[in-house]
Amino acid sequence: MQRIKNKLSTRLMNVCVASLCKAKQLEKAEGVIVDGIGIGLQPDVVTYNTLIAAYCRFVGIDVGYSIIHRMKNAGINPDIITYNSLIAGAARYCLLSKCPDLFDEMFEMSILLDIWSYNTLMNCFFKLGKPDEGYRVFQDILLRDVSVHSATFNILINGRGKDARRFLNELVESGHIPNAITCTTVMKCCFRYRQFEEGFKIFAEMRSKGYTYDAFAYCTVASLLLKTGRITEANEYLGYIITSGFSLNIVSFNTIFNLYCKEGQLDNAYQLLYEAEKGGLESDKYTHAILIDGLCRIGNLQEAQQQLNRMSETGFDSNLVAWNSFINGLCKAGHLDYATQIFESMDVKDSVTYSTIVRGLYKARRFRAASKLLLSCIRGGMKILKSDKRIVIDGLRSCGLTHEARKVQSKIRLAKLLHY
DNA sequence: CTAGGGTTAG
């Protein structure tokens, strides 16, 4: 009788630990376990797995891994879920090199990789832009005759991108019934590849099937509408998201926030931010980037700069999109030198950073500087837009620097030969 | 107790 009681209480403790972990309250979760042990409860594999998953998600894989020692000392062996959480952590923090050691350990304990492990790995490879490795994982799934899960298909759809719609048809033809996640995935892929009609068709189908029971599809569609200048329709869907009673998280909130910022309604944006924070939502890197871009758009560069500072203080110091937005704002306002100064102080830049400055320099008719930058971008192995190449060459020509223009052109060609 | 969908910049 006492043992049954304790088991029940362990389950209760686990529910408590899980909800604290979900809220990132890891110290409190640990406290609950300590208290539980204090009153004679025995943490089980679920208790430890919950904790390991949370550490791997919020802190890092090493801390997660250290719990394994604790559970072994308590006489509990890690299982496939333990290792899947560690694999997910390795994938999340780009530490796939740690996986072979994990696999070895699993092998020693006779724990086999399951579909969750494979899905995690496959998804990670696609996200890292290594589709071949992703497909190799899928081959492994088929070879080892592991039963697939609907998530497997969704990961594959994301990996295929451009052919997502066709892939969905094939799935349906082979008897698979796509769920809401599959549909949203395909719709997003359609939009990404400018297959707008196909995308909206999927959205209509989702609504008729009752697949729009949460804000996911609406956010996708509203953002697309905003991006393509269909503001009224975007507003309609966002209005619906607000009034429908969906529980709004930071992502749906960011979508609405973005509409206000793009529309220059910064007062509304700040009001929304205030209410979201009052409701316990934490701003993320998207919130910051959207706000900084919005401030730049209305020309309030000072406030944008301050917001960047606040952002860095709250731990989002490497938010490249926000910095790119700010550089763009500076260029638009004609502060080329300050923009260049910031550009040079940045440790991490991407092709958007370069492109923004190149375009800024072009508009300021500083063609030599623009071409110099374009070439250093190419040397860094980054993709450049055809239009950027065009404007630099045209710019040089337009002020009689035909020799330079030709030189830049041949250097670009040479770089292409070397890189591809 | 683990994996898959929505939000940002040129």
C-alpha cells in the first residue's frame, strides 16, 4: 500500500517538475525533487529525463549529460528518451560531433536509435543546409526498417522545399492523411517559393477541414499578406487571431507586432508590447528585430540604437537581423560613415549585411567603396545578389570608371570559378 | 519525460 502511494506521489512530483521545467524554472524543479526525496519519494527515470531534456534545451548538453551520473548513482539507467534529449540538445547547439560518443554509449547499453532519434538528426541536417546528410539519415530509417512517424514526412517536406506541394500529393496518393502541421509546412514552402496560389489553396483547405484550430496557419498567411503589400487582408486575419480566443504565444504576438511596426504605428506596437509582457510573455530576438526595424522605418534612429543596447543587455547581443536593420536604417538616412563604422565593428556578418552597405554606398554614389566591399564579400565565400553586382558595375561605368568596372567583373567571374 | 508547423533584415 505504501509503495503504491509513493508511486502515485512520484507521478505527482513529475508533473510538478515538468511544469516548472517548461517554465524554465530549473532551480525550482530541482528543489521539488530535493523536497520529494526528503519526504521519502523516489525520483524515477521520468523525473530525470524531464530534467535532462530541460537542461539540454535551455542550458546546454553538458549540464544535461551530467544528470546521467546522478541518475546512475540513484540506481536508475538512462533510456532511449534520455539519449534522444541529448541528441536533440547536440542538434540544437550545433554540436553534432558529440553524437558519435552518445551512439557508442547507447550501443554499449543495447539502446537502439528509434524514429525520434532519426527524425531529430534528419531535421538538424536539413536545417544546417546539408540535405544530402539528411537524406542519408532517411535512407538509414528505411534500411533499418524503423517505422516512420508523420513528423518524418514533415521534416522531409521541409528538406524538399520547392517540391513540397508535389511531395504532399504523393503522400496523399499513397494513403497518408496529412495533419495540420503537414499542411502548414507545405503552405509555408509554397510561399517561400512564390507559389502563392497553391499556398492560399492549402490554407482554404485547412479551414474547411478544421485544421485552423490554432494561430499557426493564420500567422503564416498574415505575414505573407503583409510582405506582399496586402495590408487590409493581413489586418483582417490578425484581428481574427486576437479575437478568436487562441492562446497567443510570443510568435503570434510578434506577427501582430510586426504589422504595427511595418505600418509605422509604434504607439500601438508599444502598447501591445506592454500588454504581452504584462501577460508574462518574454520578448525574443524576433521582437527586438521587428521593433528596431520599425524604429528605423519611422526615422527614429536614436531610439533604435537604444533598443539595440537594451537588446544586448538582455542577452540577445548577436541578433544579426536587428543589426542589419539598423545598418539599413542608417544608410537610408544617409549616415554612411556611421553605418560603415558599425559594419566594421561587427564580428559576425552575413550576405545581407554586405548587401545593405553595398546598396547604401551605391546610393551615395561611392562606387569604388561599394565595389571594394562587394569583392570582399565574395572573397568571404558569401552569396551576392545579381542586382548588387549589377549596380556596382553600372555605377563604376556611369562615372567613367570602365576599367575598374571590367576588373570587378572579371574578379567576380574568377571567384565563381574558384568557389563552385 | 523526446521529434515535425507560424514571427525579423538587404
